[in-house]
Amino acid sequence: MSEQSLSSRETSFLINEETMPAKRYNLFLRRRLMFQRNQQSKDSIFFRDGIRQIDFVLSYVDDIKKDSELKAERRKEFEKNLRKTGLELEIEDKRDSEDGRTYFVKIHAPWEVLVTYAEVLGIKMPIKESDIPRPKHTPISYVLGPVRLPQNVKYPHPEYFTAQFSRHRQELFLIEDQATFFPSSSRNRIVYYILSRCPFGIEDGKKRFGIERLLTSNTYSSAYPLHDGQYWKPSEPPNPANERYILRKNWARFSYFYKEQPLDLIKNYYGEKIGIYFVFLGYYTEMLFFAAIVGLACFIYGLLSMEHNACSMEICDPEIGGQMIMCPLCDQVCDYWRLNSTCLASKFSHLFDNESTVFFAIFMGIWVTLFLEFWKQRQARLEYEWDLVDFEEEQQQLQLRPEFEAMCKHRKLNAVTKEMEPYMPLYTRIPWYCFSGATVTLWMSLVVTSMVAVIVYRLSVFATFASFMESDASLKQVKSFLTPQIATSLTGSCLNFIVILILNFFYERISAWITKMEIPRTYQEYESSLTLKMFLFQFVNFYSACFYVAFFKGKFVGYPGEYTYLFNEWRGEECDPGGCLIELTTQLTIIMTGKQIFGNVKEAIYPLALNWWRRRKARTNSEKLYSRWEQDHDLESFGPLGLFYEYLETVIQFGFVTLFVASFPLAPLLALINNIVEIRVDAWKLTTQYRRTVASKAHSIGVWQDILYGMAVLSVATNAFIVAFTSDIIPRLVYYYAYSTNATQPMRGYVNNSLSVFLIADFPNHTAPSETRDFITCRYRDYRHPPDDENKYFHNMQFWHVLAAKMTFIIVMEHVVFLVKFLLAWMIPDVPKDVVERIKREKLMTIKILHDFELNKLKENLGINSDELAKHVMIEENKAQLAKSTI
């Protein structure tokens, strides 16, 4: 055993010796004498004495580079100052580690340290078991019995009335055992708070402090709290109950995909910040269930009515669609084609473009409002249940970043604390802000450029597909379901998805680097800045292709003889005669499904592969042969931005579900299936593949809630425009009510009515097919006057009627949905009535308990002075009555 290790052990033994209770101190000595190093369990989470629990672990490797002496001096000073704060340290020499090169510094927070910093951090602790009953089961709860977890897993601890901990009122709190009074999440939070503020020296005339700076400079290689045991087996005494094992058994299993989540246990183990993410993801998944049912019903309606759709029947009819000669879809190499060649495509289009489309678009506008309003209620209930009602911003989020302090050359008086703080003038940041904005703009422009490149690809290969399919007789059967339009759309969508993934991979790294260069002051500012950059880019990256197909493709192509050209070379893309909705559906399906599959595979494979490689490099390959802290050291780090990427992924999916859902009613179902898998994948990787995260508090999902509200408002407009301009429903309704002449079959003749006539002789030489045909006219999708009219090829009156109907629909739909949204938001309170009553009850009981405690203390202090006692009793009771009346 090294001298350094021995000295740290003796130091940790002597600290706070006088404050230790006599009984516990004697037990400490007896067990210390009996203790043998070689008999210690490799899975132990205690110091070598078997008593003091390990609350945090630091690791480092001897560095032979030129900074090795500086780093060693920093570590020595840092650890000395940690001991001064009262923390106890024990060092494992590198010779005892599996790789033979890593030192481990184990940290234990004794009782005096815990009670001091629990008061500083305002941690709430139990003072009395709550007499407020848990919510009663409704009749439907018994139907949902199979999805319920056992009560001891769902509610691992009783509910208590709580108060902010005070070391001078320790008798007030329910302290049965000092070793277990503070849960492990609170202990690691307290230790991390000390680590983040502990100084390690003075460099360049400035006081340097904080574990984050030491990690950034590689003075320490890692800092992490320990998991409380193996995830595949329960812990053995004297280790405490293994919550990691309980989570793995009841939560992180794919076979439990239909079960509810043990949210209280997640919060107790990982902290409120991670807990609230899983509450949000679970609630969002529950709400998707209702949207998925309605969307599936709309899809089934389209499926059942597909064969009886009047438009498809006319297109497929050899006597109608088979006799309509359509104008070429590209110049020279494309030939004329018969309308019935798109028979199958028109049937598929009806699956998503039918009467239920309008209903589903309106339903989703209302659904998203209900989702966000009920989430407010769920969040308020959560704040009460998790003691976050009086929550103040987490200190570690407001703490100065080491990079900010290092770059600051100025200091400024803080108006609140009246202390001098590092300060960076705005003029030194402006160049980086400009550079940051320019870089984000450049990358978004790159996304648009790549989208244009994909459009050019589609335009160029369409002619190739068309000529190839026309010339090859063997493809005659394939042409019935794989038209040149569909082949181009599929390959273009797949290519676009690959480009999206490549751009996203590079931008993630560039955006993180740019955000660091901006030198944000606090971790909260850093996360907000990164959130803005990443969301803006991913919004453009994932949705730009869908916006193009929905609102631009086929809208500005012109007409035969006067086509619009991209860069004066490529003719604009036209929609299928049935509209562009089927292409938007294809694009959305490929991008959404591809992203979800790629994301889940990456989340599962990446940490698994890294952890396997780390274990492979160890001397032994069995986890049973090396210590608890080494096992956790070889796991992947979740990182401070781990939750950021999880939220970003969920919000992007929310956009697919809401922004373009009118074109794809199965989107909520795909999202539901993905989220059911996502919850278990996230649970599995957190429980088995990642180090335990430092517990931190959060009372909401933060800035993501504002982003969701913005997307909800935008979704109303996008779905209204999709129904009006991308779907074919409005032109059909106009024909049905204004232009149909058949009383028994009102939609008969619609296809012929929606196609204009063009005289082939009017084709310019450079656009006409190379082979001459005996056709006189061809048809194209538009509302224009025929060639024999004096206003030939100008828009006719029906075009303006349809346009007016589209604009009217958009205005009416938006107003109806927004009116319902505002009414629902007004009717649904942000905080449920029962939660308001529970909060009032808890405040009243807390005041009463504190009053009784102070009163009993007062009796002891006043002794026999009965008059003085009566006077003080009256004052305290009046205070309690006043507090009760105000509540």
C-alpha cells in the first residue's frame, strides 16, 4: 500500500472524531480492528473500514508530459482543501487498479458536512408522515391493472410533510439513522456542490477552483458518483438496498414496454432533472396513444374507401383515364403518357387524401392544445409530489463556467452579492456573436443548397427513369406500381435523408465549438445558446424537404409551352395528377422512420461498444473481479448535455407529428411505437451502460416548453395550407358544389374537369418529344382556357373559385382551431384544484409542526415561569392562526 494511500486513510479516520456519537464510534473501532483488506467485497460501496459510504469518486492517471508536476500540485492542493471542508478521502493506488495506471480518490461526506450543506442548499427533508391520502383508484384503474407496477416499486417511500433542513433543528426531522437519513442522490449532490467550489491554487494572480476546471485540464480524468450495486443482482449486506437493480428489473426491460414507469424511484436515484424528462416522455407517449387511434381510424377509412373512390375509378377506367393523353413531364426525352398509368398511385394517394384529412388536421390542432395544457397540470402535480413548489434555480446551473473565468480579464461588483466577480465587456463578445450568427446562417444555407442539389438530382434522374422505363419492355409489369414519379420520389427522399444525417453529424460538433467560443457566463447560458443553434439548424435540416414538397413543388411549374426552369436548365417538378400529397407522405415516412430507427440503434450500440472496448483493455474481462468504482469508471459518461440531445430528439419528432400530420395520419402511430421503445432504450442505457449522473433539480422541461408552444401554433398554419394547397380535397369540393352536373354521381367527370387541354402544335421545338405522334392535343393539371378560346392558356374562372375556396378554408380552419385552443386554455386550469388544496394543507401542517416544535423548545427554555410561558404560548398560537387564515 502506498504512503499516500495510508496517509489519506489515517486522515479520514481522524477528521471529526470528536463529533461522532459514542456508540457509533465504538462500533467503528471494533469493525476497523476486524477488517481485512483482502476480504473486502469487490462490489462494496464503502471505504476500507466497511462503514463510511463512498459518495463520489475522482480518478486520474500519472501524466509523464511536461505539465505532470503542475497537475500533481493541483491535485495535492485540491485534496487538501477538500479535507479542510470536512470531506474524508481514501486513495486507491494505481497498483491495485485493473489497468495498473489509474488512481482512484474515494470521497465520503460525514454527518457534519451533510447537515451543513443540506442547510446551505435548502434541501427539504421529512418532518412527519403525510396524512394526505394518495389519489384513489378510479374504476378504469382496475381495467389498467396489467400496466400497473407493484405499490412498493411505484411508491418506494411513504409521503412526508417536509421542511428545509436546519442543523439547529435536527430534533424536528425524522432521523432514525444518520447513515441513511440523506438519500444517495442528495449526498452526491452535496459533494458535487463542494467539489465545484473547492479551490486548488492561485494561478496568474487569480484564485482557481472547481472540479470542472480540473477535468477540462485533464488534471483528473473523471468525477462521478457510484451506482449502488450491480444491475443484474440485488446487493448483499452491509450494502444498502440496490435501487439500480430494482430499476433494471421493473423499468429498463423491453418485456415491460406496456408497464408504467417507477417515476418516484427514478427521481430518487437520478434526481429531479432526469426524472422530469421521463415523466414528460411518458406523458407525451400516453397522449400519442389517442392521436394514433384517431389517425389509424382515418387511415382505415381511406383503405376501405380506396376502391370506391370516384376519382381513382375514372383514372383507372380504360375508357376514361386510358383515353386521356397527358403532356410529357420533361423536355424531349419524355414521351406522352396515358393517365391510367398512374392508377395505382391515385389509389395510394386516396389513402391519405380523403375526406378524413380535414377532420384529422382539425383534430390534431385541438389535440396539441390539450397535450400542452394537460402537461401544465401534470407538471404542477409533479412540483407538489416532488417538493418543488418553492424551488429556486439550481445553483450549479447559475455557477460561473471555468472557461469564462479563465478568459475574463476584468472584474465587476455584483449588485446582489456585493462581491467582485469576473466580467467580460460586451465589445469583446460581439465578434464571436457575429461569427456564431454567420456560421449558423452559413450552415442553414448549406442545408438549403443540399436540398436544391437533391431537387436537381430528381429533375435530372426523372428523365432517365422515364426514358428507361419507356424503352425497356421487361419493365411493363413494374410500371403499374413503380412509375417514374414514384421511383424519383423514393430515391430522392432516401438521398435527402442521408444528406440530413451527414450534415447533422458535422453541425453538432461545430455548434458545440462555436458556443464555447462565445464564452457563455454560466452553464445555463451555455445550454440556452446551444439549444437555439441546434434547434434552428435541425428545424431547417429535417423539415426543409417536407416544406418544399408541401408548399413549393408543382406550384410554379407554368404550363406546356411556358414552363418554369431552375437555373434556366431544369424544368420545374410537377405533381402527380392526384396531387403532391402522396409524395409528401413518402418524404415524411422515410425521414421520420429513418431518423427514429437510426437514433435508437445509435443510442443502444454506441455506449455498448465503447464499454465493451474499455473492459477488453482491462487485465480481466469479468466485472466480478474488479471494484465497484472501477466498474463505473469503465462505463460511458452521460455528460452534461445528455438530456439536451434527448429533448432535442423528442421535440424534432413532435414537429413531424404536428407540422405535417395532415399528409400522414399514421405519423402519431409511428411516433408512439418509437417512444415505447425509446423509453426502454433510455432506461436500459442509463441503468446499465452509463455512469450514475450527479443528481440535480428541475421543476419543468425549461426552454423546450416554449419551443413546443411555438411549434403547436405553427402546426395549425402548416396543416391548413397542406389541406388547401397540397391536398386535392378543396378542388373536389368546389367541383362537387359548383360545377358538377350529375345529380346521381356528383363527382363523375371531375378528372376531366381538372385537366386542361394543350395543342401539341404550340410546343416549342426544344420541349416537344423527339418522336412525332398523331395526337393533336394533350392534357395537363391546371385550370386554364383551351387553345380554341380567345384567352387561351390563361387561368379560367374555376381557377379563381378554387383559389378563393382555398384561402377561405385556411382562414376558417385557423380561426376555428385557434378559438378552440384559447377556450381550452382558458377552461383548463394550470394547477388542478386538488393540488392547490394539497399544497395549502401541507403548508398549514408544516407551519403547525414548526409551531409545536418551537413551543416545546420554548417551554424547556422558560422553565417554571408560568406567566411568561402563557404569554409566549398566546403569541405563537396567534402567529399560527394568522398563517392559517392567510392560506
